[in-house]
Amino acid sequence: MATKNLLLVLKLLMVLIFSSWVCIWVLKPTQLWTKALHSAEDKAKNTFIGDYGLDVVVYCFPLLALSIVGLLYLHILVKVGKNRSDSWRRLFISRFSKPTIIRSPLGILSAGELLAGSMFILFLAWTYYTRISHDFKKMTPNKSLHLNRWQLKLMMVGIRFGSLTEACLALLLLPILRGMSLLRLLGIQFEASVRYHVWLGNAVVLFSVVHGTCIMFIWGVKKSLANEMSKWQRTGRVYLAGELALLVGLVIWITSLPQLRRRSFQIFYFTHHLYIIFIIFFLLHTGDRHFYMVFPAVLLFALDKLLRIIQSRHATCVISASVLSCKAVELTLLKSPGMKYTPTSTVFIKIPQISRFQWHPFSITSSCCSNDDKISVTIKCYGEWTDALYNMIHEKLKSDPHHMECFPVAIEGPYGPENHFYERYKNLILVAGGTGITPFLSIIRDIAARNNMENLHTRIQLVYVVRKSQDLSMLTSISPLLLNWPSEAGELKLMIHVTQEERSVTTVREVLLETTKAQRVYFDTNCGKYSASRPHDLTWMVILTGLSFIIFLTCLVCLNHAFIHPGKKGSKLKTPSWISNVMVICSFIIATSCSVLVTILFGYQKSKNEIDAVVQNHEKDHSEMHLADERGSVEKHDIHFGKRPNLLDVLSENPIQTEESNVGVLVCGPESMQEAVALFCNKSSHRLGVSERQPNFCFHAINFSL
């Protein structure tokens, strides 16, 4: 009861803080806010914290406080467990995650995404209209700038587009937070939220280009383009810094385009790290007062990044690797027993032998319930990095498969849902296409393990669509379970569609026994002194966020007192703008450095783990590969060749007969497949009034990483 009340208090506190943060953004462009803030700043100038400290508290504290309370809320929620899961989050996910628009240039859009997107667009329109209408009312031709009325209007239009850039930039980094993500409060995981980062990034570039183009056009009309572009003003806006920020932003955006990113991921990866330069030049261009609106996301992202670096600084080693016939590799890695994860979770992997800097995300295919000291990922070769991995292991198999040197890798993560969300459903329909099967491998393994312990008795229908029969080797790790599903774990029905291959009638058992034969190689683990450790606890993230903000504010106040003397009237106005900006940068560096130092000193990064017990289990894993050959079972699966399935018909004829009102439909695959499944779920929900026995199909799009 006490825990329930605490969760309720934290929820109310989050709503209050979020409402305050939204109110600040909505009121910020109004004259009411401007007058109130100036009055408060005048009073704060005579205090120790100063007007700059007041701005930091007003603009930065709400979002950071929301992050602290949210992380604390998630920590308690995880401790409570699945049996007392939060009904508020479940209600939000069920109501607002339903697909509303199936086909659009932006993909499948849920009701929550449409609502949030509409509100954000309305906010941008409000911000722009409020600012530009006030500018036009008090606008008079500026003799010092030598601009007539229309030129001044165009310049104001460009300037106010810059305020929209600021609003989008304040949110840009939030969707790509991994460990400290605020979106986890809404059940939105990192892989699903990346597209929000893409949308906001496009908006930042668009508004920045319009902002810069309008102003540079006016400079061209004045025939002073070269002179204005090269200016580095002592106070106020620094034009040159803004131009450099725009240039860097364009480079990042161009190299992020899907066509270029797929062709050369390495260029995309390295140019994306120019965001550091972009943020610095943005600060120099806009000044510290405008930067404080963006600063909370920058601080959270920096802490998230530094914690990830600390977690992954020690490399672990690969225990074994299986080479699949579909040109894929399954890696089994050492992990700390303390690393817990849920199915559909993702880990980021770096292999120094291929690249010392590139990190790539992969869906976990093992189950935390059955393996305390190992973790598995299945990697399909699609690009330079994955091809290099496949070729490296394939060459080692050819040379000497019985004596393999140590294979070190670095792991970051895992990141995934806090609870086993699919356990809300006694009946599951899993629809996968190609490599989209990887998240479902962990789900099936986990259901088998947990049902044996908890007797959940889940009914599962797995629909798997591939191009060639050799692609079915992706099922190698679970083929024993598919062919010999334990009756005490529930029911499992497998339906396979091979679209680009004709074959006479055969059974699923024959095809799986033919395609799921893999070559496995074991690596030397003597060089491995560490196993992959779990990410830092949510409670430590709470402490670190609050500590960083306090250190930043303290350093900023002290530096201002040291270098800017408020006793002299007007002295701060005469101080060059770059001094205030440098003090912000220095305070930020000191705050993050202290946080890293405290993290390392207090030992939140796990120490060495013994790996001998893990090595002794190799023979057991090897025998499981052939389990399907030795055991018999009744053939109850279907396989079809030579045509694409009509998913609407397949799902409509699903064999699950249930009295349960809800059936979980999880889909992972190409966009066309997700659209077809979403359309089926929408149609089924509209038919609920026709038949009371018709179950409600709940749509879940699972994002996977290769």
C-alpha cells in the first residue's frame, strides 16, 4: 500500500513538473513572460545566485527534475514487478499506441504520436505567430541598418524562424537517450524513438536554413554580405558562429540521408559526432540565455553517453560463434549474472578487430531466465561491418576450428522494456519477416523457460515469412523448441511462407532439420578478465543527474563572481559575450567530469567476474544444436512455397480459439508487413460490435536491430 501511494505521489509530481515546463515554453514568447522575467532578474542581480543563476533554474530545472522523478518512478516500478505493474502506463499504452494512420510518408502513426505531433506543431505556430505579430506591431524602418519596411519584415521573419530552431533543438537529443530516456515512462524504447530524433533533426535543419537564408538575403540586398558574414561581434549575436553551426548541421543532415547512410555507414557515424561542434557554435551564436533552454537535454545526453562509456570500457570475450547458412552469425558472449534484460532488448556491440569506434545495435536472441552468464545475438550480414565479421569468423573456421584465439568485444546495454509486456496476453500472434525474427527468438525462449516455472500456459502462433528456405536457418537456436514444444508451456503453431522458392510438399520438420545445421566454433577465453556488466542502476542515474546540475550551477555562479563584477553598474553589458559562453562550457565540463569521477570512485562499474563456470557449459550448448534430431514430436506446423502470404487472410484464419478478450499481435519486419498487420488489427477492433466472442487484437510493432 505504501509503494502504491508513493507511485501515485510521483505520478502527480511528474504531471505538475511537466505542466510547469510546458507553461514556460508556451508563455516564453509573450510580453507577459518577458516583463515578469525581467523583473525577477532585476531582483536576482543583487543576490548571490545572480540573474544568470535565475535563468538556469527557471529554464533547466523543470526538465532535469522531471528526469530525476521519472527515473525514480521507473526504479520503484521495476522493483514492484510485473504482478503489480502500473495500470496508468498500461492504460496509456493501450489507448494511445493503437495505429491510427496506417499508410503515410512517416510510416504507421499511433494515436499518441498524432496527438503529440499536432500539439507540437500547434506550439510552433503559436510561438512564431506571437513573436512575429509583436515585431510587426512595433516595427519602424531602421535607419542604422539602412532597411526599408519590407526588408525589415523579411529579416524579422528569418529571425523568428531561429526561435523555432531553438524549440526543436531543445527536444532533439531526448529521443536518443538510452539509459536515461524519459520516453521509457510512456513505454517507448530507444529503437522506436529514434525516428522522433530524425523528425526533429529535419525540422532543425529546415528552420535553420530558412533563418540563415532570409538574413543573408537581406545582407545581399544591402551589398554587405561578405562583411556581415565575417563579423564576430563583441556582444550580441555572433554571425560567424551561426554560419558555422548551419554548415555543420547541413553536413550532419546530408550524411544522415538513408541513401548515403546505407552506402557508407562509417561516414555517417563519424560526421554525426560533429554535433559537439554544432552545439558549441550554437551557444556562441545565440548566447547563454537562449542556450539554457537547450542545456537540459545536452546535460542528460552527456551523462548518458559518459555512463555508457564507463560501462563498456572493459571488453569481454566471445565464447562461441555459429555460422548459419543464410550468411548470418550467432555470437554467444560472456555476461555478468547481474545483467538482467527482457525479451526484445537491444545491446550495442563494438569489435575492435573490425573498428575501434563503431558501435552497432543488435537484438538479443537469448533468454535471461535460462542463461545467467551468457548472452546471444544473431547478426545477419547486410553491410561492410557485418560482412567483415562474417568473413573473419568464416576464415577462422577454415583455418583451424579447434584452436581459436581470444575474440574480444565491448558491450553496451542492454536497453529494453522494464517488464515482460507480452505476458498481458494469454494468446500471442507473432508475425516476422526475414531478420525481423530476432526479437521473437528471445520471446519464445523466455516463454518456454518462464512457463515451465510459473505455468502461464501461453498460446502462440508464429508466422514467419522469408525469401529462401536457407533464411530459415535464423531459427537454428530455437529449432528444438519449435519441433518439441513442451505441452506444459502451452501451445505453439508455426506457419512458414517461403516466397521466392518452389518446392514439392514437405514438412516443417524436414525443412528445419535441413536448414538449421550450423557450424559452431569455440574461442579461447583465457584472455577475458571481464564479463559484460549491466548498465548503471536507475537510482545512481537519479543521484548523478541532481549532482551534475548542482555542480554546474555552483561553478557557473562562482565563475561569474570571479570574472564579472556586478558591483559596477553596467559592467556585465560591457563584458564580451564569449566570456559568458566560455563560463557555461567550463561549468559543463567540470560538472560532467566530477560525475564521471564520482561514478568510478564509488565502484558503480562492476569489477572482474570469474568466467570458468561459463566455459564449462560449452558442451551442453553443443548438444542442444542437435536436440531436434533425437526427439520426436507430432507435426503441427505449416509451410508454404512460391507466393507471398495475404496477411489479412492468414491472421483472420488464425487457429487461436480463446475466451480471452485480448490477443497480442506482435509484428517485426518490413514496413509493408507492419502496415498489413496494423490494418488487420484496426479492422478487427471495428468488428467488435458484431460478435461479442470476437477477440480484440492489440497491435505492437517491435523494432529490431541487425
